[in-house]
Amino acid sequence: MLRYLLSTLSIALLLSLPAQAQQATIPAFSELESLGSDYGWEPLIFPNIDQHSRYELVTEDDQQVVKATTGGGASGMIARLALDPGDSLILRWRWKVSNVFEQGDARRKDGDDYPARIYVAFRFEPDKAGWFERAKRRTVSALFGEELPGNALNYIWANRLPEGELVPNPYTDHTMMLAVSSGQEQVGEWVTIERDIVADYRRAFGAEPPALVGIAIMSDSDNTGESATAWYGDITLSRN
């Protein structure tokens, strides 16, 4: 139970703000004056990890993007959403990484690090959860005053996991890891990704997705202790 609480408390922050703080679109990095809650993105800090990744707005190839640097720590940046995905919802972004992690392995807890990932969180559906799951969530709420989101998709730049492979997160099967980039071949290059998150959710969880509650970027290396730099371009959602 304690391991579950520690591994899932961090993502509870996705739901910790009042509903009016949520939005239906993702603020574009290219148009931001600064990173922070006043501009629609805010830090995702892990309560049991002291060393954080660094995120900053930079100009890269004549475009303002977010540069993320990680070296043995973990943290992210979140945009909180309140959006019904409908029958199809296309997530588009571009990213670039300096390297992949030699010890990275999406199937192992000690390899659960990525130079770049996009985290898509969905609202919890209590009517579809078992008694034990509801009890764990009540414990989190009672101890920490937070509500946890439900299932999540992680789009990752993997090392060993082949592109297109989908596996459960080694810490929780409520998060599924999908390798949309993999290996060294495109390191140092901008890569554009487009995913239908409704189709991916159906494949991952065998059900229709509930409302989105947040999108996060994260570059983390707390398990492997390695270092990497990533660049994230604008992230968009569209119905076509």
C-alpha cells in the first residue's frame, strides 16, 4: 500500500486545483511569456524526489520551445485540462533528445526513465473500479487531501522498447507506456508525433476514455541516474 501511495501521489496534483483552473486547450510553448501557472503550465513535483529536472523556454531552430534537462532527478510540467475526448482526439507534438538512456527499460522499475515523455491523464471512474482500488484512493484522499486521476497514457522516447510497443508501467497498471520514438536513430533530430488518444486508450484499456484532466511533459532519470536534454515543441489537440 505504501509503495502505491508514493508512486501515485505525485500525479494526484493533476486534480488538486479547482475546476475553474482547468482549460480545454493546451497553451502553446511558442507563445508563452514564461513557464508557470499564470501561463497555463506549472511544475509537477514528486514529493519523494528531491532532485528536479529543469525546464526553460529557449529559442531552438528559430522557434520558442521548452528545453528540459535531467541528471538523476525527476519532475515535470503540467497543463490541466477538462475535455471530453469524444470519438477521436488527435494529439500532435514534436520533440528532440540529446540521447537515450543506456539503462532505460520500460518493463523494469529501475529502468523507468525517459529523456522525453508526454503524460496524458484521464478522470477516475469509480463505478468501474473494484472495492480495493476505491479503498486505496480513499486512503490517499484521507492522508493527503488529494484526489487521484484514473488511467493514463505515457507516450515515451524509449530505449529497448520497440516503436509501437505498449506495456504496463512497472509501478502501476493504471498507466500504459507506448513507445512512439525509440532508440538512437533519430537522436538530435526533431521528430513529429501524431496520435489518436481515443484509439490508443481503447487499445490500452479496452474501454472508451473518460474526460482528460491533464497533459504533462517530463524528462526524468531518477531510476537510472543518467543525464539527457530534451526539447519540446508545441503540443496540440484537434478533432481531425
